[in-house]
Amino acid sequence: MFLWLSNNFRGEFSLLNVFRYVTFRSIGAAATALLIAIVLFPRFIRLLQDKQLGQVVREDGPEAHFSKRGTPTMGGVLVLLALGLSTLLWSDLSSPFVWLTMAITAVYGAVGFIDDWLKIRDRNSKGVTERQKMLTQFGSAILVFSAFYLGWLGNEHADTRLYLPFASTAHFAVDIGPWAYIAFASFVVVATSTTVNFTDGLDGLVTVPLIISAGTFAALCYLTGAKFGTFEVAKYLLIPTVPGVQELAVFCAALMGASLAFLWYNTFPAMVFMGDVGALALGGALGMVSVFSKNELLGVIVNGLFVAEGASVVLQRYWYRRFKKRIFKMAPIHHHFEKAGWPEPRVTVRFWIVSIMLSLLALASLKLR
């Protein structure tokens, strides 16, 4: 919206010229989302309490979590509202990257909302079945990527190559073709969404890594798409060039702002939980950004904490079915450390530190090529 005003009226109002810059609009998006969420959350929490929309705790979970029963959940609804409004205000609304990313965020948020609602209604931790989730998540991702990479939106030259982190684009770029790329990209989005949801198990645990990953991807998107006259930053850094993808830096900044406001109320001891409505949606959003910015493989490092959480669940299930034994005391892995005697705040802060270190490693790849 603000960019449209700038494009149409900056001749009459020179001050509007500042809205042309992605960096300025990213700051504005983060501040707007932060302000919307942090102001509305107290009322929203009271509404959740009045409607008795409290957390349902799994019976086989850590004993310390039983005290969390009844804590308002589905706080992700307000996070997504702040994210959506801020993105609409500050981003380029002609960008397909923005609209397709928001579409997946909305669909995954709807799946998470239904899942949360069923858990609360039935007073158990079952909700939507894994098969139903996967069908909806994969189906929507395949549809969106088909529209983009098969040229349905007019972009017939969309990049379907894979790039290796820490290697220049000249040394490693394998074009796997549109169909294989659509399948791979869909897997990346669904996997990111699912692993973020696995991570959302302790007060504040998932929120800071979301902020860190979003900030890292904001920088990567800006560098991948930024162009100053004839100078293309991506070519100088030997990273993939994706014209227009810098608009997703605005989206990532809005995600950071909304998540930071949520952290204010979600830090230990939490006043509100995100719920699947937030975790699935924001995880899907990060997956979309990693694909569109051509950082699908680098995203394994950026989102390394989420990858570890998801891997612990997969390994635990496989090992138990195969050998009837457990690798971890409990999965996801943050529960393993709880069972080992770590206090919840210690697990949370140490996982935050790991997330920061992984993002720094990913950013170091910009110069180590």
C-alpha cells in the first residue's frame, strides 16, 4: 500500500520517495507488526481465557508440563493477523513472491487452527490426523509451486536449479527440471512447517529461533534480489540472483516483529501459547522464503535447530518400531533434556544460542565461496 502511494504521489509529496526502499519498508513492517501484536495481545489473551481455549497437555509428556493445562493457546492467530496486515501495508503488492508466500501461510494456519480447535473441543491431544495434515500441506504447496514454476503466472523462466551452500553459483548449479523441483520445494516447505511445530514445546522455545531464521532470510532475500543501477549484489557475492525476491525481506521483517511481540507474552512462564495455528503457518512461511530465495539447501543450516528437532522425532519412531527401544528419553529432543534434569529455561536459552550460531554459520557462507 505505501509503495503504491509512493509510486503514484511522490511527485507531489517528495517525502513518499522513502517508501521505494526495501530497507525502510522492512523496518516499517517489523515495527508495525510489533506494535499491532503487543497492543492487542492482552485483550486477545483475556478473550481466549473467557472462551476457555486452554492448552491440552499430552498425558505421556513431562510431569512439569501438567501445570500448563488451561494456559490460553492459539496465540498464533494474532501473530498471523499482525504479520498479514503489516505485509499488506509495507510490501509490493504486485509481487508474486509475497502473495504465494502469504497464501501458504494462510492455508497452513487454517490447518493448524482446525487442529487446535479439535484438541480443545475433544479435550485430547489428537486433533487433525497426520495424513490429513500432510495431504493438505503437500497439496497446497504443489499447487502454489506449479503455478509459479510451470509458468501459469507468466514467469516462464523461473529458476529450478539447486545451489550448494559455500560454493559459488559457477561451480555448483544443477537444474533438476520443474517437476522434480516442485516436488522437492514442496517437501522443503512441509518439512520446515512440521519441524517448527515439533519445536513448539517449551515456553519461548520456538519463538526466538523463528525470529533469528526470519532475520537471516531477510538478509539473504535482500542480497539475492537487490540491484543498484547495473550492480547486482548477488553476482558480486556469487550467490543465486532472483529479481524481485527482495520483497520477501519485508515479509520476513514483519514476521520478526509479530514474533517479538508474541515473545513478550510467551516467555517463561508463558501467558499464552502459539498453538499449531501459528507454528505450522510460520514454519511454512520460512520454507517458502527459503525456496523462493534459492536457499533451500542453506536453509538446512539456517533452520538447523528445527531440523534437529524433527530428526529426533523421526529417529525415535523408527528406532522404537525396529528395535522396541528408544534413543532419547523422549522426543522431540528438547523433552529429552528436560527428562535428563535440565530446567525448562536452561533448555530454551541453550537452544536459542544454538540457533544463533547456526544462522551466523549460514551468513558466513556469503563470503566463504
